[in-house]
Amino acid sequence: MWPFIIRSLEVATILLLAAIGELLTQRSGIINVGIEGLMLLGAASGFLAALIWGIVPGYVVGMIMGALFGLLHAVLSITLRVNQVVSGMGIWLFAMGFVTYWADRYSGPLPPGVVSLRIYGLSPLFFIGIAAVFIIWFILSKTHLGLKIRSTGENPFAAEVSGVKVIRIRYACTIIGGALSGLAGAFLSLTYLGTWSHLPTKGLGWIAFALVMFSLWRPQILLGGAILFGFVWQFAISPESVYAGIPAPLPILRMLPFIVTIVLLVIISSERFRRKWWLAKPEALGVPYIKE
């Protein structure tokens, strides 16, 4: 049972890193639907870097790749004021084609000598992901910087008048969000899978994106949602780890995380929940800011 718990928490770590980065980005007013693409780019670049330099440099390179494409999204959506959804979708589509061309030729497991550090079977990145949630919660809720970030997501015009550098904050949050998504992708390929295969994210980025909305932009709810989906995902992949007599065929079980996601989105769409959702949603989310 413990191996199943470890694997579930590793999936939760992937979701948590990507989702907490997107939550920070969205609290500043920028929406990035390209999380799946950022994770793919981080997974591919991290895997290839690990083949040469090892696990830790692989994580670093994955973060850098995510940050670079987070910067690209920031330039497109903040400076050039391209539709933010279109920009994110473009990054996702580019990532699918690029990593297929660039990384699929290296398909296979990591060399035996390339191993990651474990603490009671858990990667240190699990604990880093937990820490990131509380750090971002503390910054957003308890600091003057967090007030600035939230104000840029709620009313950037009033924030600018108050002396807040709206564009600078949105750039920083989008780049940090991209870096965390890239790190999530690197963790996926280097620790959870330990191999490279064609488009390994399999929709995890979209689940992370949905978790941000489901959490009502609150890091503590996001943490619980990521752990829940981590266990759901791992159960769908290896139900025999829990109970060998489950009658449902594996292809049906592998639909389970997405079925749960759809159910949660339906709940979010209900009238009662939507009223709370709109109250929690950053008012200027996805709205271009034109400095006057």
C-alpha cells in the first residue's frame, strides 16, 4: 500500500506545482491555458538535461524552459495584448509539435546511474511543493506584496494610481507560474516516470488548470484538491495496487480522473457555486491592461 501512496503523492506533486504557479499567475490577472504545453517543454528539456548532467540540473533546466515560455506568454498577453487564451493555446500546440520532433528520438528510460534523492520513498520536491503552497498563501494573504498582486488582478487601473507597477508584477507572476509548470513537467519525466515517452503529460496540465478554478483561487483548497486527484489518477493507472478484484476494465478506469474533473466543473457551473465563484474570481482576470 505504501508504494501506491508514494506514487499518488508524486502525481499530487505534479498537479500542485503546476496549479500553484497558475494560481499565482491568475491572481495577478493573467490566465494561462497553456499549462499542459509548459509541462511538456519542462518534461522534455529536463529529461534531456538529466541525460547529460543528472537529476538536479534536469529540474533546473525544466524550470528555466517553463520560465522562458512563461515570459513569452507575458510578452504576448501583457505587452502585445494578444488574447490570453489564444496565446496559451498557441504555446500548448507548439509544445506538442516541438517535443514530438525534439525529444521523441530519445524515448526510453533514464540511465541506471541517474537516480533522484528520496526521503522515506518520497522525493524532496513533494515537500517543496507543500512549502510553495504555504509560501504563496502567506505572500498573498499576509504581505504588502500579496496585496499588490491581488490588486493587479482585481483593478489594475486603481492599483497603478496607487503606485503599483502593474505590468512588472504581472510579468513576474507569469514567469514564476511558467517556471513552476516547467518544474512540474521535469518532475513528471524524471521522478514519476523516469523515462521519456510520447506526450507524457496525458492531460495532467488541464486537470491542474481546472483545480485552480475549483479551489476558488485559495492555495489551501488547492492543496487538498491536488492530493485528491493524485490518488484518483494513480488508482486509475494501477487499481491492482489497492484491490485486485476490481471488475472495471483498465481503459474505463483511466477515464476516471477526467470524469471527476467534468463532475467538478459541472458543480462549479451550478448557480449556487457560480455565485461564490464569481465573488472569488479576480475581477480583471483575462482582461488586457492598457496603461493610460
